Amino acid sequence: MNHLDSLSLGSRREFLRRVGMGLGGVAMASLLQQELRGTEIKVDPLRPLAARKPPLPCKAKRVIHIFANGGASQVDTFDRKIALDKYHGKTLPGDYIATERKTGAAFRSPFTWKRYGKSGLEVSELFDKTAQHADDLCVIRSMKADVSNHEPSLLLMNCGEARQVRPSMGSWVTYGLGTENENLPGFMTLCPGGFPIQETQNWQCGFLPGVYQGNYVDTSKRSVEELIENIRNFGLSRPAQRQQLDLLAKLNAAHQSVRPQDAALEARAQSFEMAYRMQLEATDAFDIGRESEKTREMYGETTLGRQFLIARRLAERGVRFIQLWHGAGQPWDSHDDIEKNHKRLAMEADQPIAALLTDLKRLGMLDETLVIWGGEFGRTPTVELPTPGSNAGKINGRDHNSHGFTMWMAGGGVKAGTVYGETDEFGYKSVKDVVHVHDLHATIMRLLGFNHEEFTFRSSGRDFRLTDVHGKIVQSIIA
């Protein structure tokens, strides 16, 4: 009897197939059983995406992370600095040096500002529509990263580690909570027009099982067939596809039996099964034509408008972590022409952000959805000076700044209508209630019902966590 013949009706694999457990579970079982020892997360190895309750009480059930790729300027968006008007064109007092490149005199914001809502939140004209939700926002003006360079800062913000391979925040969240809809991936990354810097590392699963990897969708496409490649099988009926997958399951099980910890095989097996289950569910979720004309107009008939509406539809259908990338191809990285470039980018994002917040409130979902906006760092209050190959001799932009920048959150149990922390009078450095990226991650984990110090996964002989050995919860911004 050869190896495949031994996979008889009485075998464990055939039994699991008959009771409907599917292909993915067997491929996961050995790996998960070995890797999950010593952790507090109880994962059914046959249903690794099954919904799980967090250990601590919380309001947030899902996350929508809006990533302003490239680093939006805090002093031109949510952190007004009047002192820059006074010092415009002059050397700032104190130690205000270049980050990556040489910078010069103070550079005032070219935008007008207003106060909004009962909270009186001051926001620039760039985000006038988003500012209509001022009393829903919790604005953190004292963020801090480690270095003013895109690559490590992107990985720090997304994965909690700037250099080594670590799971992304979305992977951690999906590992901890599973998903509310096992017919869709638990972690979706919507990024139009290609990958950002560091590409798929931004949504990597690291040493977590492959089922928790972010699933990339290019939202510059319009039709469901373009958005999700091979979403429909025009050559086989669904029963025939099921038979085909079951045969493939036998082959994979035979392969897996002699390679019980082959992570690539596990991920591949999961992708086949997920693709089959997604054919009906994803076709519905990504078809924004099913929304009313009024709703589509509210978001805007643009790439970002479609992207944000898809995100709401995914959240509505139980996807746990949705990351929306803005500026992957043309980032917020305004080393020159900041007035023109920031205005263009804000015009793309402002209406969809406001529409998303409005829609989540209309559907009663905002209290259970943690919405996050921000980039990997901010920008300098001083003007960037010309350097060879950098800004073509223009003196009207800002360099990278990791010492102080702004992010905001809404919904999901945050204290709405508040501002937390401060940068100095010029917006260069966080000086009051500083929130490091590790602190932000610790706080997000708490809003989702986890103690970040106990939420671990054992790999290579040690317990890892999103915050590594750092991070403190910012209790003051939790409602």
C-alpha cells in the first residue's frame, strides 16, 4: 500500500473532511499545537480564525487603521503653532537641527485654522470635513518614534520593531481575536496603486501562522474581478471545486505528514481554502454598487472614496482589522511644495474620512470600531534646504521629524473630544505626556481587551509581544 492509499475513509484526514472541518485546519494543527504552548490565547487549530473573546472588558471589536504614508505635517493639520508665524523666515531659538537633511529657518503653516465642535479642537483647512467630527476625535499631539527615516519608522509603527522581522499589529489583533466572519480574511490591507516602502513587511505575520498575514487588495481597481484576482471560477461549479480541493487536501496532508512544521505549506493550504470560501462573501463585500447612490456620493466617486466605503462594508461583515493606506504612490512626504501637495492629499482623504465616521455612527458601529489616523512620523517646523537630488532647489517643504507628531483615534472606547499631550511652541519635539509608538500599541491593545504585557506568542525559545519589552498604557485617553 502506498502512502496515499493509507489515507482511507477511516483516516483522521478523511474523517475531518467528512465532518466539514475543511482543508485549512489539518494544515494548521501541528504548527499551532507546538507554537501556542505557554500563551494565553486558546486557538482551535482546526478553526484558527474563529472569533475569540478578549480577556479584559472593552468596547472595541475591530480596527480601521488609516495610514497617512510618508508622514503628514502635524503643524499643518492638527497641531497649530502660532509661534511659527512670529519666527517665519528666522532661525529658531534652541536646538532645532535637521533630521535627515539640513533645514533652515522657521516655516509657518500656509493654511488657515478654525476651532470646531464643543471641544474647540483647532484644525487646519486641510481637514475641514473631518473636523466636523471634532467631538468624536481623541487627538494625540505628543507622538514620538525612534528615527526620522521611512523604512524603520514604518516597521516600528506597523510591527513594533524597526529592524527585525516581527508580526504586524493587524496580525497580532487577528491572532488574539480571530474574525467575526470566517469566510473573509481577518486582516485586510487596502492599498491603491501598488505597495508602499517596505512593501508586504508592513502587514507581515512574522512568526505567527500564515493565516494571520494581512491580505493585500489594490483598491485602484474597480470591478470585483479586478480587485480580487480569480474571485470567480468560470470553469468549475462550486461542488466540482469542493471535490478538487478535497483531492488537493489529500496530497497536502501526505506532504504535511513528513513536513509537520512547513509554514509555507500551511499558508498555501489556508489560501486555497480561504479563496474557495471568499467567492460568495467577498463578491458581496467589495461590490459597492449595492450601496445607495446617496451613500456613494457621501464617500466620493474617487479611488479613496471607494476604498473607504469598501472598508466600512468589510467592517460591517466582521473583518477584524482593516488597514487603509493613503499615499502609497504619492506620499505625504512633502520635502517641497508642501502647500500644493498636502492640499491635494487632504482633498483626497478628508471627504472619505468624514463619510466613514458619519456612516459608522449611522450604523451604530463607531463605539465598537477603533478608527486610527496617522503616519510613521511628522515633519519639521523648519524649512528643508536644497540638497543635490532632493528638492530641486525649492525652499517650501519640510523634512522628516520623529521627535513630535500627531495621530488621532475615534470610537472603540477612546475619550472623545479630547487633546492629549503637547509639542514645544514650534511643534518640533513632544514635551508633555509623550506617547511613544510602543505606548500607542499598548493602549490599542488595551482598547481591544488585552494586557499588552501578557499578550504573547512563543517563538525561538522566548515569548514575544507587539510592544517587546516596552510600552505603557495611556489611561487618560480611554473613556
